[in-house]
Amino acid sequence: MWIYEKKLQYPVRVCKCDPKMAKFLLEQYGGADGELAAALRYLNQRYTIPNKVIGLLTDIGTEEFAHLEMIATMVYKLTKDASPEELEAAGLGAHFANHDSALFYSNAAGVPWTATYIQAKGDPIADLYEDIAAEEKARATYQWLIDMTDDPDLQDSLKFLREREVVHSQRFREAVEILKEERDRKKIF
Ligand SMILES: [Fe+2]
């Protein structure tokens, strides 16, 4: 079970209304390497991963939901004062026609999230390598997003998220080493 804490993991502030940037941020909301995909990938993999790393997947999967909440807050704040005309000019016309200003799990190009973005191979090493790759791809996307905005407040929150991806990648790499060590030890009788 989870206990909800009613605050963001890290503050989200924006300097201006910027629906175009909100559209790009959707890549980390409902995109292949986004936060929803990350949370669902890790929490689902827990059931067949060795006991030693279940806690890690629970911790990181849970934290990804906190990141999803931060991205949602960014998108909301960047679009809440935009007129329909401004949303359309930012490429969000089709989104507005379907969802008004509600968020939806799609990527920056408007493609809906799909379970095909995530994997569960059942082989712990294969799954953890996928997780490491996912973290590195998310880190790269955050870097591109930081480069695409001149809003220092938004950059600050995005930099926090980028750093968390680095930490997650390192922790998954450690988990691979733990499992490899255990696997190799079993061969010695
Ligand atoms: Fe992550």
C-alpha cells in the first residue's frame, strides 16, 4: 500500500505561460521514456525479480509517480492562462478539442501512451538493463527539455528530475552487480 503526502517531491514554479513548452513536456508524461512508463515498468517487474532488488524497484517506481505529478503540475501551470488560440498556435489544438485543458497520457506528438512502451522479460538481468536504458533515455530527454526553455524556474525543476534519473540509473547498475555476484557465487560448490 501507499501513503499519500500532499506535497510535490520538489517545488514546481514557472515564470510565464508557455503552452509550447507544455506540449514538449508531455513527452515525459505519456511518452515512451516518460514518468508513467517508468513507474508502471518498475512496479510491474517486482513480482518476478529476486528478493534482493524488490525494494529498489518499489522505491524507484513510487518515486516515478512523484515525478509524474511534477510534470503534470508543470503542464498545468504552463497552460492554465492560455487562450484556445494560444493553445492552437502551440500545437495543442487537437488536444484542446478532445480534452479541453485536462491532461492526457500522450507524448509530445499527441500519440497516446501504450503498454508496448514497457517490457517485463522475467529475466532479472534483462529487465534491469532495460531499466538502466530507460533511465538514461529519460535523463537525455530532460536535458533536451532544459535546453529548450529559457525559464529559469522551470529549468530548476527539470534539473532536479534529470539528477534523479542519474541516481536511478546508478542504483539499477548496482542491482545488476549484486545479482551477477549472486549468480556467479551459485556456480561454486
Ligand atoms: Fe527515474
